[in-house]
Amino acid sequence: MYRTVEDRIRKALRHHIHERYKTDVPIVTERPPKLSMGEVASPVCFELAKRLKKPPRALAQEIANSLHPIPGVARVEVAGGGYLNVFLDRSAFFRSTCEEASKKAAAPANESESGAKVVVEHTSINPNKAAHIGHLRNAVLGDAFVRLLRYSGRRVEVQNYIDNTGVQVADVVLGFLRLEPKSLAEVAALAGKPKFDYLCWDLYARVTQWLAEDKSRLELRSQTLKEIEEGHGAAAQMAAIVSDAIVQCHLRTLDRLEIDYDLLSRESEILHLKFWDAAFAMLKERGAIQLATSGKNAGCWVMQLSSDARPPEDAQATEETGAEEPQELAEAKIIVRSNGTVTYVGKDIAYHLWKYGLLGRDFFYRPIHTHPDGHEAWTTASEPAPAGGQAAPKFGHAHEVYNVIDSRQAYPQQVVAAGLRALGYSEQADRLKHFSYNVVALTPRCAVELGYEIPAEDAKKTYIEVSGRKGQGVKADDLIDQLEARAREEVEARHPELAGTAEGRQMTDAISKGALRYFLLRFTRSTAIAFDFKDALSFEGETGPYAQYAVVRVNGILRKGAESHPEFERVDAANLQRIDSGEIDAAKFLAAPEGDDLWDLVLLAGSLDARVDVAVAAQEPAFLARYSFELAQAFNIFYHKHHILSEEDAEKRAFLLRLTSLVREQLVAALALLGIIAPEKM
């Protein structure tokens, strides 16, 4: 509601200034630091004064005196050297916020089915081993941002890129062929068993060590990678078995956190359907890449990059995106290696041409997975689906693209954008956004609790770094299992009667998922975070369970009210209707200064949409996580100060109950945008 009123104020000021002064200036509004200064302020008169050569305070006074009434605004005052301070009609704001929140709670808005499409690519785990905690941060961030975009009315398509022909899959295949060794049939049998992703986790670490022991073995990796890319031989068949099985493992893991996808785009189809060939021809035709004839890159196709796209001096390759070759500190980026294999970045350029509908080609599609909520995920295919099958949605053709990728991959993302620009697609390159985030580590305490041996010198560190290549890390399923076990202990300690019941399991599931999601979202994306069980599961402080408990407290108030004061039920119901209709004027409870604390809570509850706008504009789900905590904290202060159920004034009691209900609706909505559900009780 705050966003609506703020927009209304800006529109009124813009129109008034244009009509009165025959000029247009940017209308900026902000939230004053104190309630005594109003709820909305604008410094517009300072800019207007420059144009009209008049004192800003005199202009502000003219505007305040002549501005037509604005719905929802009580008055406009002049402050300081020329600020316009706007005071809202508190009662009208309260009623409108209640009405808007109730409508959304009864019928949540669906995402737009028209308009420009936004593609958000997230998760994108290499299908060579189990998912780990770093992947969870990627997936939870991406999922929350998708929810925010959809709440804002955007049409969003969620893609998950599957690098099933990359060097990480090649390493696992090499392990099965050389270190085990195993036949195709034996690997297929293993792939059908539980924990296959765990088995590959250990094998991948062994292969990494094996390759490091003898650099000549890297040629075996190159040969294996080439066979996989070309799609023939035992290596390619084994890669398909391994990657397909592990993708299913990943989907099951992410289903535990209720993270859905629309399309899983497989890298193999980019090669087999000649997407790369088409992109390669475009790049050569437009002179975007050149064949190096001398130096260390001889025989490679490289892209010349501007100085601002060079990698930093400490740039490192990372396993998570397949940027396997060391990143040269040079102006050229290898797109095709001298042996003819395509680098990750080269295939990514082709993929983004398809995302924007610029390649003139399309995938075939088939359903791959039904999420627990019934949402169907599709995957790309090399051949048409059998006749009579389910028709696939229309994928791709994005207007804007967000790639949720580790911040260490800023350089490859710059190269992809540079490739688009070199092909003449500067607008699309500008609309390609790297939604970056920093690493996730563990506190030493958490690492010990998960069974890792921590050297004495590391035990004093603030966090313990993890490495998938070395086999050191926290598997996502292990982490979720541990959180569920801790949450179950907490639930059964508080509610022993729920042990082993369906209600107890639902409560445990909600608390553990809420704790993990909130912990991964509460920090801004650029912050490196160290996960800790105790911190995440705490019912106090800025945590998911704290925010969930505020909702549970509201549920308890409403439930206890009906049980303890049945004589009030009819009276309160009638008065609640009178408040919503405006028959009881909430102004008498919200009037300054006595009602300022209540007005503060109303204003915060009514600011959900404005906070969502800020979170989307800044691409920071952490801002909404913070809002959820602030609203829960404000409600808890309100709860301790105002004795809602024992309030003797029936009209005020109804007002307090309506305010309590409003906070619940807004807090439930905010948490849902973070992917968090509050249980009925905790």
C-alpha cells in the first residue's frame, strides 16, 4: 500500500509542477527518518529552484499551499530549506492496507501470462556428484528472486543449465573407466541405486588426485572429453548414464526445499543439434573470433576482449561452472581449443543466443520431472517426442536474462556478453545480468558436528572453506537431514505429544526448511557466509524460526481468543466488520502521539510491496528477509505492550485484533516470497 500512495504523490507533484511552472523535473521521494516529519518526503524543490532561479523553500511553500488534495494524504508541510513533507491519512491507509492484504491472501496474484519474458537461470550444478551447500545458496537465491519477480507481475521462466558434456562429468567417467574400472552395465546398475551422487562425489575427488599425481594423464581427460562432446564411444554412453542419474538426484534434493524449474537445458543438445556450429559460423562471419596461428594459443579460436573484460590477476577457474582452463591474463579468450573441443564459454554464447531467440534454431523437448506441487519440469532433447505426447511450452525468446552464478565467474559472464556485442546484439548484452553471490563455508563448530576432522589451526578460524574437487564439503542432503533432526528434537522437546505424528513431521519440515532458506537469504549476495546449525535454528534473533514464531504467536492469539472469551466472539466479529467498512474510525487509535507505536506497525505492515520493489530493483532477496524480521520483531514488541485479548474497550480490542490479523497476512506473504511456510504452531 505504501508503494501505491507514494506513486500517487509523485504523480500529483509531477502534474502540479508541469501545470504551474511549465517544466518537468525528476520527482524523487524518500522516507523521512522520524514520524514527526511525515511518511513521505520529496526534495524536488531544490532541483526546481535551480531551473526557476527561486529560493527552494519559497517554492515548497507555494506548492504546499496550491497542491490539489491527494487521496490518502492528510496534509503537506514544508521543512528545512525546501523539503515537502507529506503526512498520510492514517485511518485510510490502514483500511486500504487491510483490504489489499485480505484480497491477496484470499486470491494470490498469478504471474503475468503476457508481456516481456524474464529468464532466470539458477542452480546449474555440474551433474557429476552430489549437490553441496554452495549449490543450495545458488538455488535458494534464484528461487527467491523468481518469486519476487512473479509477485511483481513479471512473466518468468526458470532454467537450470545441465553441463553434461563438461570436464567434471569427463573426470567421473575417467574414474569409472580407469580407476575402478567398470563396464557400462555395471555403472548403469550403480546409477539405479540410492546415493549414486555420493559415490561419484568420492570418485571425483579420487580422480582429481590421480590426475595431479601425473600430468601426462591429462591427455586421457582430453580424449575422454572429446568423445563425450562428439557423442560416440563408451565414454559418451557412460557420461549420459552418469549425468542423467545425478540430475535426478539433484532434482530430488531440491524438491526437499520446494524449488521448481521450467526447463533443464542440457549442454549435449547444444552440440548435437548444431547450436554451437551455428553460433561458431556467426562468430567467424562477423569477425568476433580469430584463429590464433602463433604463441601459446596457436590453433585455438580466440575472442579479442576490451581491457575492462580482462580477468583479474587472481582469477581462478572453478569447478562449479565448468570454466576448466586456467584463465589467461591476456586480451584473448579461448572459445575453441586447438584439439577442436569447445570451451564452456563458447557453448554458453550459443546458449544465450538461443535464450534471446537469436539463433534461428530450437531444441526438442520432453517432460523430465514432476515436482511435489505438480509443476512439470521439461528438459531439452536431441529428437522429437513421440507423436501424441504432451505439447511442450514455448521456451526461450527472453527479453531479459538473469544468471545466478558464483561471483568468481564474473569474467566468463563478461566474455559471454562481449560475444553478444561482437555479434551486434548490444541491447541483449545489456539485458544479460550476472546475479552473483559469494561463497558458503562452515563455522568450525558446524564442520565438527558434521564429522569433519579440523586441524587445530583451522579450529580458530571464523569459517572453514570447502572444496568439491578435494571431496571436502557438506552435501546438501546431509545438511538438510541434520537440520531436520535438530528441528525434530526442538519440536519434540516443546510438544512431546507430537512425536512420530504427521503434524510433528510437518512442523519439523517447515522449521528446518525455514531455517535453512532464511539463513541463506538473510545475507546480501556479496557476503561470504559461514553456516552454523545453532545460529540457523535459533528461535531468537534474525532467523527463520523467529519470523515463523511471530506467525504462530498470532495464530495462538486468535485461537485463545475464541477459547477463552467465547462471549467476545460475536461482539468482536461485528466490530471487525465495522472497522473494515469504516464505521469505526481507526484514526482514534492511530492518532499522534499516543497512537504512534500502532501507526508504526501499520506503516511497516503496509510497506510490503514497496520493500519487494526495492529488493527486485537491487536484486537483493536479503532486503525482504530483513523486512520479514523487522515485521516479526515489531509485532512481538506490540504483543508485549498491548494486551489484545484482555482489552476491555470492545472497539479497541477489535482494532488490535484487526491489526494482528493484518500483520499475519503480510508476514505470511513475505515469508512465502522467501519460500518459507509458518506452521500452525511451534
